[in-house]
Amino acid sequence: MRCCRHMPPAVAPRCVPLLGMSAQRRYLLSAAAATMLGAALLGGCSSSPPKPQTTANAYLAAWARQDWAAMRQLTSDPPADFTSVNQAAFRNLTVRQASFAAGPAHTNNSAASARVTERLTLSGLGTVTISSALQLVLVQNKWLVKWSPTTIAPQLGAGDRLSLRTTWPARAAILGADGTPLTSQGQVVTIGVEGALVKNAASLRAALLAAGAPADAVSTAITAARTHPTYFEPVFTVTRARYDQLQPTIYPIPGTVFQSSTALSAVTPSLTAGVVGTVGPVTAQELSQLGAPYTAQDDVGQTGLEQADERQLAGTPGATVSVLSASGAHVATVATLPSRPGTPVSTTIEPAVQRAAEAALAGENKSAALVAVNASTGAVLAAVSANSGGFDQAIDGGFPPGSTFKVITSTALISRGLSPASPASCPGTATVDGEVFHNAGAEAPVSNLLQAFTESCNTAFIQLAAGHLSPPDFPATAAMFGLDKSLHIGLTAFGGSVPQPADQADLAATSIGQGRVLVSPLGLAMVAAAADTGTVRAPRLVTGGASSPGASSPANSATGRLPASVVTDLHEMMAAVIARGTAAGQGLPAGTYGKTGTAEYGTTKPLKIDAWLMGFKGNIAFAALVVNSAGDGGPTCGPIVAKFLTGL
């Protein structure tokens, strides 16, 4: 008998005797046997060993999506801290996104390795590249990652950790109109509070406010100090010279703490308190708002443009990824990112004009403001807020304008066909719907609109408004001067608000700048600029491109024109105020045009008053304000503006 003795044992039992069979039958059985033999041989060769590249790619894909469980399943004998070490690496480096690319896997029997390129995007910083290697082992016919801390970074050993250190570039400057910096490096002191040291919160609050701290900053710091009593909670930053003035009164107050540093600060006190602002330690609230790459150790803009343009001025810090030992000692540098410097913020502020404005208010003990603009371009040349508790009232304050609003009312009357020669009278009082209106003082006799404007006669304007104007005329005329528009100058700013009078008494009050009418010194300076040139413009402060919100140019600042007859008549009337009216004898230089205002408000007797003088000389338009003044607009603000104009 002939058997298939050379076949594998699994196939051999299928051998059958072939003798006595036909040739055709023997052929068919031989073919079948051959087929079965081929299948058996192929089956024995189809179970090829797995490839390490497959495991490497799967592990890196799981790493990129931070799927620690999937990574662990692809790891041979992972340690107990496998997940926590991997999580800590991403957390310490603030990894926002990661990608991993493996090179070809090189196999040596039951071991393999592949080079890995790690690209880690760090929040707010950029992408670092780390070169590492993935080690693999063949375990029970399956490739697994042989993990150790060096899988994350070659320099990382057991017990080590990755660390991220940021280094900010030099802060960019805020520039004046001529390109010179409005900031300089100098000693500053950040005044803050520490909750554990506070004995009397009310006394602490009062002392900080008296020192000039912004009220909202005081409230925020004291509230935060209650939550974190051992933290330093910054309130406001002042120059070293200013701190030396405040030290005798602020230092002894329990709860106050101080940090000295070198920082950029504005070149004048009012720019520090206003437009330019200050830089100081970041608060917890600011850190939450800014996010990465800021840390609790950083300084940031606290007020003004320093705050509004923080990211533009600060730039992006450089970063160093390091390995630290368990004790915090530096082991190795893994990767670095270069810093990207910030870019300057350009403004329209002219340092010489700003200094003249600050000098003009230097002796004023009351809260006050002075704004000067270029009448032809709308550029803000100077903005001063004095004794305002850190509030930039020059550009963002809202105050009743009093008789300065008669520029608006006169424009409405002229638009209705009146002229400076139109008849008017000035009785001592005017009663409208039971409300009695008085004049501010003993005015001279009035026979026409020009004299009523020159002497600032309230009752004359109330009568003229009642006879010639309707409620919609007031917001409409205010809109002609741009007082209805939101201001976009790179800082929070307020122009004015002129609601439509609700009744005749409200119309009377509105006609003389009382009632619900509010303007800012900036808004009133822009009214004066329009009266000067006949072109209504939006104010400009930040210039130089779209990188700064609110950036503007002279080309887009014009928003309208006043009728020529209005401009001519306003010039005549405003010149008369200076020459022989309510601003006469105050030392204002020749060629000055203006309008005074005395706004009453409050519930006290006598009522509180704000004193105003707005106007223009040449190409400079201005508005000066003294809050809760002891006197009327002319004698209070006239000398201030005179000192300002003669100081240019």
C-alpha cells in the first residue's frame, strides 16, 4: 500500500489506498490531496509576527489626545504613577495641543525603538519641539511600549518633573504725538492690602480713597483680602515720589502693604492717573481674565492705555522648558521659545501741551479737569484729571454743562432763523409749569441774543427756547456736534447725553444745560472745536493702525459740518464773552473765544455748582471744569485756562 508518508502528521491520516481504482479516480483523489496539503502549508505560514510601528502609532495617537487609559493599555508593565506623571508633564507646560510623529521603528529581536518628534503648543506662548525616543518590547507576540520618564523627554529621570519658566520682553512704550515716549523707567510703589493685617476695614477704605486710590480697586482688593487673608492684594501703583508724599498717612494704617519695584511709569503725574495709566502686580481677577501666558508673578497694566492695550504693549514672553529634580534643582534645559516684543501704542498727546495743562491745574485743590484738542483734526493734545480719586473724569466723566450748553441752544435758535441781533430780555426769574428758574448773578441789561449769550442770562434763553424750539430740537442739535455718538478713542470715554425734554419745565432746564443733560470735558472740548472750524469731528487719541482698538486717523474723524451762519454767529458771540462778558478780566490772551458755565446740582442749600469754561484759541479747543466749585465759571476757570494758554 502506498501512503503519503512525507506529509505533515495532521494530513497523513487522510491517505487512502489507490490500488484497484481507475486512473481517473486516482487522479481526482491525488488532486484533492494536493489541494489539502497546500492549504495546510499556507495555514501554517499566515500567522506573521506583529509590527512595532503599529503599536508606536497607536500610542502616540492616544498621547496626542491625552487618553491616558489607552496609553496605559499599550504599555508593558506601567508603573503606578504612569498616569500622574504624564498628566503633570502636560499640566506643568500648559500644553494646549500636542502632536507626535514617529520615525521608522528599528527592530532587534524582541526589542524595537523609534525616534519621536513632539510638537507641544503651550498656552499663549507657541509651539516647542522635543526630540525623544519610544522603546518597545515584544511580549507574548505583542509589541508594547517600554515606558519610563525618558519617554516624555530624554532628560527626564525618575522623580524629576518638567518646568516652564517665562521671561517677558521689555514692555513697549506709549508714545506721544511726536514719537517720544510718554513713559520712562523709574521706581514705583504698589500699595495693597493684606487681609490678615486689617483691623478696621472702613478706616482702611477711607485712607486708601484719600490717597487717591480708585474706589472700585479698593473694594475689589478688600473683598479679595477677606477670601485670601495672607495674599498681597494690589490696589494702585504710584511713583516713588508720590509714595513719599503719602507715606506718613498711609503707611501706619493696619492692613496696608507695599511692594517697591522698577517699572515704566508715565512722564507726568496726570498721565499716570489718566490716559497712560499704571503697571502693577496682577490681581487674581486680572489673571483669570488674561489667562495664559500670564502668571501670578507678572506685572500688568492696571489703568489707562497700559491696561487697555496690555497685550500689545507686553508682547509674548519667551519660554524655557526645563527638567527639575525632586528638590527643585535644575537638571537640564529641554527646549526654549524666543520672546516676541510688544509694539508701542501711539497717541495724539503732545507732551508740551500736556505739561502746560497740568501746570494750569497744579494749584487747584478741588476735583478738576482740563482737555485740549486740535480743532482741525480732533486729536486730543492733553487730558488732565486732578484730585479725582483715580477716575479719569476728563474723558469719561458726565457733568451738567450749565451755561456752556447755550452754545448748543444758540445753534438751535440760529438754525430756526434767529441771529445775534434777535430781540431778547432778561427778567430776574422765569416760571415754567410751576418751576422757578433764576439767573446766576446780577447780569447787565439784555436786549438781544448776543447780549443774553455774553451775560449768560438763563431767563432769556428759557424764553427764547420756549418761543422758538420744540423738544426734539435739543437732541437733534446736540447730534450736530457729535454729542449723541459713542466715542472710540482706545479708552472708555463719554461724550455727552442730551435726552429729549419730557415737558416744558424740562425743556427750560435743558436750554440752560441743566435737567438731565450731561457732558464730559472731552465732549465739550469737541463742541468748542466744531464751533472753531465748522467741522464736526470725532476725538482721536490712539493712532497708528488697527493693532490698537480705537485707532483712528484725521481722514476718518470728520463726521459733519455746521452751517456757515452758525459758525459766524458763534464766533461773534463767543468773542464777546471773553471781551466784555462773563469771562472778561480773567487774563485770557487776545484771540480767545469762549463760553462760561455754572451748573447747579444736588439737594443742599445752597446747591453745589460746577464751574466751566470752554472755547478755543487758534487751532486749540479746550474745556476746563472745577467740580463743586466755590465760584462761577468765569472767575474760577478763566485763570486756569489763561495760565494754560499762555504756557503753550
